[in-house]
Amino acid sequence: MSEVRIDVHRDATEVTQALRRDVREGLTAEAKWLPSKWLYDARGSELFDRITTVPEYYPTRAEREILRSAAPEIAAVTGMRTLVELGSGSGEKTRLLLDAGTEHGGLRRFVPLDVSSSALSASVDAIASEYPALRVDGVVADFTEPLDSLPGTAPRLVAFLGGTIGNFLPAERAKFFSSVRSVLGEGEWFLLGTDLVKDADTLVAAYDDAEGVTAEFNRNVLRVLNDRLGADFDPAAFEHVAHWDDRHEWIEMRLRALRPMTVTIPGADLTVRFAEGEYVRTEISAKFRPDAVRAELADAGFTLRHWWTDPEGRFAVSLSEA
Ligand code: AVJ
């Protein structure tokens, strides 16, 4: 079995403190909101996995198709010795990159980074036993915070897949790209998955599937607040809304209060009132145009070298050089 290590940058108390701060800020704002990262406890991650299998949610399948054909070229072009994956890190897409990297010969080390230590240790164990020649170093950290440094021998490839970049507001996105660039040396690589702008019907359906899995995923953030902060939300009293914002070109997930409510959140020392029909924004998922991706990466000091899309042109994976 390969060498395995997990480096903990954040323990459970720090995570709860961060949640408490976010809840106090977001739920006392004029227009209520919660950061989307809090959707992903164990149950939320499971619900997201189910979302990736509903017929309407195309991004996961489209990106997998791209990587299935592009992974060998990615390994050859980058000559990566270390693969750093921001978020998840045990899925089929990761394996496509690991297979290409190890078959090509250069890949020695895999560094999955995730906020969830349970998700991380599961993926670290699975990958380590399947790839005995790889050194696997998990890092528990929040990639929405600036990265300080990343382990591994150059050239490293930092992969940020799934279209999760769309969950950042434009200003956060710029900071994030610069942060990734600042931990890489010249000649190292950044692989980015971006969902593309398309017709509103397709987009709204992807975030409001007929089976209601996305609706349960969205309401799960209230269960997270109940579990971690002792709140008394009734998730059934909130309706799932997926709204396409034409001006910003992003999907906004919201929870809409079906009746007036007063909710207590002891762990955040907070009582929150909801009017009937009031919204809480729980996620934005921005969709991209090719020129904007290239320009934003260039602003952060990256040069876009390759751009792949699925045959239907729904999703793009780009490879940029630091
Ligand atoms: C996992 C962040 C890429 O924004 O499409 C899926 C999350 N939200 N359905 C996305 C999500 C609603 C997803 N990401």
C-alpha cells in the first residue's frame, strides 16, 4: 500500500466557527443568503452525487466525456509529477487523470484537498489502495480561503473540476485564480472545468430536476444549520427555486419561505424572521463564455493553452500554464 498522509488545516471547531460567522452575516442581511459550501455535509454530498445521475443535470456527464478523451493529452502536455485536486477527489474524473498520469509515467503524487475530512479520508484510502505506486497526501482545507502553499514536486497540475468555479462571485473568482497562480511556479498547470452559457430552459431544468433531488439538496443546508447550530428550521416550509439571472449569467438557487416564520439558531445566538415568500439565496452557479474564461485566467497570470468541450458544446475544460 502506498504512503498516505492527511494534513489538517482546519478542525471541526474552526469549521463551526466559520459557519456561525457566515450564518450571522447572511441571515441578518437585507437580502438573506448562505454560502453554498454549507450544502455539503455527508447527506448533502450524497444528494449531490445523486444529482449527477438525474437526466437533467448534464455538467458531470459532459465533463467526464471531455476528460475521457483529453486525459492522455493533459498528461502528455503537462508531464505532471503531482496532481492536486481541489474538492472531492475520488470520482471517476479523478481516476481518468490518475490513469493517464501514471500510464504516461510521470505522475508520482496525488494531493486531494477538501473541507470535509470524512470525504477526504474516504477518497485518500480508496485511491491509495488502487494506485499503490502513488504517494497520496490529503489536505483538509477550505479552498475558498487563500491557499498558502501546496505540496508536491513540479510540474504540478492543479485541477478544479465540476464547474464549482461557478459558485464564486466574480470578485471571489479573481481572488481565487490569483491565489492558485501564486502557489504555482512558472511552467506549472491549472485545469479548470467551466459550465457554458446556454438556453435558459436547459439550465433551469438542470437545477430543478423533475425527481426533486436538487430541491432536497437545497433544503439540506437548513438541516446543516439544525445539526451544527441547533437551529429549528422546518425544511418542508421552504420551497426550492432555481432562477436564471440573465444579466449575471448565473443560476441562483434560492429557498422561498412558504409562510411567515421565526427561527431560532442558538449556535449563532440568532433569531431570524421570515416573511411569507421571502428568499434565502443558497448558491450561485455562473455559466461562462470562452473569451471571458481566457481573459480572467490571463488577468491572474495564466496562459490558456488548451480548450476542450463536449460534442454538444455544453461544458468546457481548459488547461492553462502558469
Ligand atoms: C458541484 C458546484 C458544480 O453548481 O452545478 C448542483 C452544485 N447545485 N445542483 C453546480 C449544484 C445544484 C454544482 N457544483
